Amino acid sequence: MMLEPSIDSLQEKIKSKYTLVTLSARRARELKQGSAPMIDKPTSHQQVGVALEEIQSGKLHYIEADEIQERTETT
């Protein structure tokens, strides 16, 4: 059984597997608590799958701590 989207395609969006797992788990928790999916008609029936689809589609991403600090220093 192949998972979609594939890990390889997801790592094009987010390089670190640790970050990928953490981000998808946090988003899955939000979905479980009633948050609406950010994509139309997700194919997965599980929250983690929906979170991975959101990452693949570019709707779900993260900002690194270094970028946040740079943004606050320039304002």
C-alpha cells in the first residue's frame, strides 16, 4: 500500500522529516478538534493524511525561527 502524497514529494516542500512529522501531527490534532480542511475534497479519511495533503498543496507550511527573528528585527 502506497501512501499519497509520497514522502519524497513532501520533502520537496519541507526538507526535514522531523519537521514534516511534527507539522502534520499538530495539524491533524487541529483537524480532530474540528478545524476545517484547507483543501477542497481531501482524498484521505484520516486527519494525518489530510494534513499531508495540505502540505503537498502548499496550503500548510511553517516559518523557521530564524525567519521570525529576522522579521521582528527589521520592523
